[in-house]
Amino acid sequence: MSCNHKSYRQGWKQAGNLRIAYHFPNTTPSSKYAMRTLRGFTLIEVLIAMTLLSIMVVLLFSSLRICAQSWEQGENKITEVNEVR
């Protein structure tokens, strides 16, 4: 999209020695594109993100539980071997 398009404004940011151009839509209410971009996330997007996050948390805690059980079994085995000596 060109910089001369009416629904976009151009700005500049200074990042060290670099000058970075960025574009953002006009925020006038009459612009259909601007109203569409300012709405935010849809309910489906939020629900999908929450579902994926909850699956990752469940997997994390179940793997930690398995790790703790293995650690305890290893400690018990070491104790048994030391008692035999």
C-alpha cells in the first residue's frame, strides 16, 4: 500500500541510527476500515486462545507431576540400595 493513500498517515520513529517509517489508519469514525480495525478480538479468537493456554497449563502440570513421582521413586530406590549395604 502506498504512503499517499488517504486512509493512512505516515510517521517516523527514531531507533538508534535507523529511522523507521510506520503507517497507521486514520481513526475517523467515517472510515469503515478504521472502525473494523479498532474493534479488537472476536469472542471466538479469545476462546481459542484461552483453550490453547489451558491445554498448555494442563500438560505442564501433568509433566511436573510425573517428574516428581519419578524423582520420589528414584529416591526410594537409592534408600533401598543403601539399606542393603
